[in-house]
Amino acid sequence: MRIKKVGVVGAGTMGSGIAALVASAGVPVVLLDIPGKDDRNAPAKRGLERAMKARPAAFMAKERAALIEIGNTEDDLEKLATCDWVIEAIIEKLEPKRELYAKLEKILSPHAIVSSNTSGIPMRLLTEGRSEAFKQRFLGTHFFNPPRYLHLLEIIPTPDTLPEVTEAIERFADRILGKGLVRAKDVPGFIANRLGVYGMLQAVHLMEKHGLTIDEVDALTGPLIGRPKSATFRTADLTGLDVLKHVATELAEATGEPFTLPEWVDRLVAEGRLGEKTGAGFYRKEGKEIHTLDWRTGSYAPRQKPRIPGLEAVQALPLEKRLAAVLELPEPYGPFMKELFLTTSHYTLEKAPEIAYDLAAVDRALEWGFGWRMGPFKQMDAVGLDTLKAAFNAAGLRVPNLLEQADGTFYKKANGRRTMLAFEGGYVPVPEIPGAIHLSELKAEGRVLKESKDAALIDLGDGVALLEFRTKMNAIGEGIFRMLDAALKLVQRDGYAGLVIGNEHERAFSAGANLALILMLAQEGEWDELELAVRAFQKGTMSLRQAPFPVVVAPFGLTLGGGAEFTLHADRVQAHAELYMGLVETGVGLIPAGGGTKEMLFRFTEALKPYKEADPFEAVRRAFELIALAQTSTSALEARAMGFLRDGDGITMNRDRLIADAKRRVLELAEDYVPPAPRTITALGREALGNLRYAAWSLREARQITDHEVRIANELAYVLSGGDGPPREVSEVDILDLEREAFLKLLGTKKTQERIAHTLKTGKPLRN
Ligand code: NAD
């Protein structure tokens, strides 16, 4: 069954976010809310507006909002009759949900699927009174806030849900919406909230018990143990203390387990100190400063960077080792972490079989829903199950069955396959995302063809090789070019069909060229070496284009500077939907000289060719603006609108499928591959240069840019105009030569060197 149109009822926080995600994926949406007083559609309209203004953006491209048709549940329910999937995201109360389903049952088409986004009401209660046919086409789909950014979608089929219904939703959610799917049992809080909220509340109680501060707990429970920067309390502030309170109360009622908040948190909620949305919660913003709540007194004081003895040494360890090392920190920190780890691990071990179908689902739920780098079972493996058992015994806690059943670790390699402990005992293969390729697994299977500390070549199977970057933030330098060279040779020599360039970094396909090296060479006056380095970069990117086999680049996340230039020179790009791509070199006082400037000029000029009346300066102007302003996309859709992606380039919604999709592209292209012919265009010369220089001068006059920025803009203008002579035919090599000259000239200036040094030190641009 194909889902061609989606209905969302309830245009609140979740409904509007879900509608924006579905529309971003290109699928039409009907979004309904209750009728308003004057304007009948006002509530739905407000929801849509909220999504359009949301930060971070709920839409991947603003235009996609046009795919959403709004209405109200009294006048427009009929509009849902054409929807294949209707998602209910209204108020978390049983009666209104039931009433809505009763109405939906009468009007929906017989093949339509209905799902609820409820966080806690059991599915069997929701569908009481509905027909058998309705129940068969009903399930829970629990999105996380914000739906665009949190990867997890919990799928809760009931005993009545037809398997093909669950499968249809899963296929759509995985491929089209890009979600990470975890099937959960119909229990309070499902998997992620049940365990995640339990852990948060434990952290709060243990903070009191061990006498820690909020700053200390957030320093201990964030990236140090592989969790998001927002750690415990900032996460709660972002979610909203009222939401946390609501979820905790429901969980306490439904389970009878200790999901209570301390009295001082209740007071915050009662006083409307709900976190980010009300300006104060566990933290409060005072102008530019952040103040932290002193939970003992209820007052706020400037945030303190905690001084925890031994913390630095622990931070230097890899995550697997850190997890054990934090338990040994001095008092009160180590004992706090130990008790937190023990109570949450114990709870996880006891509850897992009740709430999930397997332990991989538990790990994925917390990794995808709460942004943990390692789920709880992986963490227990890292700390060591014997250590854990001994600690349970010492603390007088019963050793849970799952731990008794485990043979050394929860995950195990068996005959090259990843297996896990089954809840029924014995080890079974970890259920994989069908069709996804994970480099970490290929590496474990010995599929590495060649490697260095900076890069590797991996066999993806079916005659496709992959070049992986391995440097810090995947910065591009000599080591990567050497591996690229090796890749080009190997693909031909060993008869591979083609090459993918991709990696599995958390945030960055590549943050750009290795600036530290460039700055060092410049400061030492090694101009010959720098010239060679830039040439090597240009040769590298051009070799992607000229290779006698297809090269597909698979960017995601940060794809900046040199990383963008690699991407621009692919035969095809297969991008992840979350793509933050830009030629940002001007930020550090340079221009793109790995072929980026050339590529945008050629691309935009060629795009105008079919239009005889078009003014060719438009192409130059467009490239100038894009590069001079260091414009960066906030999604792959935007990257396409900006010209970084072409029509033939693909977008993958689900990051877990990116490399597999890129590989498929290589195989498609390999069928009849011929490398693109060298290109020429007419460079416009001095007239274009004059126009661009005038534009830069005007911005300077208006005090919008600095003198050095005028200088950078002028160098860029010179390259894009092909020099200051009359119009002339130029090849790609001609423009590359100009790029290189301009780059080196700018690099020779003191102000550019200051910019680079500043960015390396602070991570931020300097506008000198
Ligand atoms: P919300 O209060 O922001 O939005 C609810 C919306 O539903 C409002 O716009 C309201 O006007 C509308 N509504 C209420 N009754 C209605 C009715 N009978 N018909 C049509 N519209 C109606 O709530 P939310 O946070 O978006 O939560 C919606 C659902 O998603 C709830 O079931 C909640 O438990 C669940 N949920 C919330 C979160 C979260 O983080 N907020 C996360 C996962 C799931």
C-alpha cells in the first residue's frame, strides 16, 4: 500500500511538527484542529505558523508549507477521506481521542490507517467501542519532539493491528520520513520515555542525596557519558517542566513505580517556571548570561563550571572507558555516578522484556530518542557485566534474570555476525535495518582494503569501494588526498564499478580543509609548498570528475568549504536530508580554491545557456553572492535551491540508508558510464569585474563589510570574471589557476591569517 496523502489531527507542538516533516518529505498533508471562534481555522493556522517560525526549523524548505491544507474538525473532517494515513495528535485525554476515532470511522476510506501519537494512553483503551475493521487498521506511532530532528519513532501495534498495516507505516516512516523505527509493547511510556524519564528522575533524587548542584549533575551526565550537551536539567528545560511533570505523574499512576518529582520541582511547575519557554526553569537567562537554580534555596546564581577533581583525565579517555572511569571519581561525584548507573541499569534489566521485543530496541530507543551515543545495554557491556553483578550484590540488589543469562556480554560477535542476548535466553542475530550498510560492521568483517590514520578504503560489496575520511571533524588534508589517489588506482586495477565517498561521523561529512596546516605553512612562509598543496586539492577534486568510473559523494550534516568542494565534483551526490552545506571560505579570509569557485561559475553559467535572452552576468552574480556571503544550506532541499545540488542528485531521508543509497547510485551509473567532457564557458571579464567591485564598494560605503572583506570580495570577483580583460572562452583549468592565485594572495595577508587563527581557536569567524 502506498501512502500518498497524510492527515494530522491536532495542530499543537507535535501535530504541527509532524505535518511539517511530512510536507518536507514532499507528501501532501491535511492538518486539522478544533474550530476557532471568529476564524474557524485559527487553531490550525496558528499551528502551521508556529511550525513555519520554529527554531530549529521544522520545515526543510519553507515552500513545502504549501503542501499543507488546514481546516477544522467540524467543517473539514471530510478532507481526511482522501488520506491514506491519519495521525491523531490531539490533547492527551482518552475521551476526546475516542470521540475523534468514532467520527473518523464513518468517513475514512476503507484502506486508511489511523494512528495515535499518545505518549501513554494504552491502545486498547483508545479503540474501545470501535469496529474490528478499525482496530485492524489502528496502531500507535509515537514521535519525539521535535519530529524533524529526533530520529526515533516508536511503533506500537496492538494484537488486532494487521501486519501489513504496521509494515506500510514502517516502510513510509523509514524511507519517506527517515525515522529510526523501534517496535514497542503497549505499556505505559513505551520504551524511551519509560527508561529515559526514570533515569532523569533518578538523577534528580540522587543529586539531593549526594548533595550535588545542578551544574555538577549536568557536567557529569552530558557528553562525558555519551549524552547530549543538554545533559539532565537543560534537557528538562527544553522539554518543559510541565511536560516532564505530566509524563512522570502518568507513569507513576500507570505503573505504581517511583516516578515522583521532589517537592521543589513541583513548586517550579506551580510557579510557572517551566523552562526555556517561560524564560526560567532549572536555568534562567539573564541577558547574555545563564544562571542556574540553587535547588536548596530556589534562587538563581551565575552558572559555575564545576571543578571536579580527576575529570580532565577521564575526559581524555574514549567513551567506552569513560563510562567505567566516571564511577571511580572522588566523592561525592563517583558515588553519585555509581548509584545512578546501578539504579538505572537495574531498572532497565528488570523492565526490558516487559516493554520491548529485544534489547537492541531498548538501546536504539535511547540512542535515537534521547540522543545517547550508547544505549543502556551497550553501556553495561562497556562497564563489564561482572563488575555490574558484583556492584548489585554489594548494594543488596537482586541480580536480574537477563544479567544472569548473559554470557559475558549482551552483544557478541558470532561467525562475523553481530548477535545479542535474546530475552528468552541464547544469542540471536541483531535485527538489522533492511538494506542499510554500516561501515563499522564492514570493518569488523575485515572489508577494509587499505587504511591510514586519516582515511580508509572499504569494500562495500557488489564491486563498489568507499573512501572514508577519518580526521578530526573530517578535515581534508594530505592524508585524505593520498588515500583518494590510492582509491582511484585501486578501483581501476581491481575492476571495481565505482567509488562512494562517505563516512559515519556523527555531525560532519567534512568541516573543510585542514586550516591548522595551511596557517602553519603560511606563517613559516612556505609558499612553494602551499602552492603545491592547493594544486593537489584541485587535482584531487578534478580527479573525481575525470575518473573513468562513477564517483558518488554522500554528504550529510556539516559539509563545509573543502567538504563542499568534494561534493560539488561528484558525478552524482546522494545527500542526507539534513545537509548544512556551504562554501564558507570567506569567513576565514579566503576563497574556495579546490574548484568550488570554478564549479559554481560553470554551473550557473551553463544553467543559463538554454535561455538566449538571459543576462550571463546573472550567473556570475549568483556565484558571487553565494560565496562572498558564505551562504550555507539548512537542509538538502535548500542546498538544491541554492545550486549546490543538481536535479540529478538524490536525497536520502534516513541517514541509516545513505551509504546504501549512494552505492546503488554508483551501480546504476556504472551501466553506461562515460566521464563528463571538459567544459568551456565565456568569462565576462572587466565589465563583470567592474559591476562586482562596485557592489563590494557599496556594501563598504554602507558599512556592512570591512576593508578586508572588500579585498576578499575583489579577489573573488576577479576569479569569477575570468580576469580583467575582454570577454573570453575559458576552460575549467583557467579558472582553477585564478582560484589558486587569489587564494595564495589572500593567505599572504595579515588579516586573513588572523581570521584563520581566530577560527581555529574559537570555532567562530572573525570579522576584521
Ligand atoms: P498540544 O497541547 O501542543 O497540542 C494539542 C492540539 O490538539 C491543540 O492544538 C488542541 O487545540 C488540539 N485539540 C485538542 N482537542 C482536540 C480535538 N478534539 N480535535 C482536534 N484537535 C484538538 O499537545 P502536544 O504536545 O502536541 O501533544 C499531542 C499528543 O502527542 C498528545 O497525545 C501527547 O501525549 C503526544 N506527545 C507529545 C509529545 C511532546 O513532547 N509534547 C511527545 C510525544 C507525544
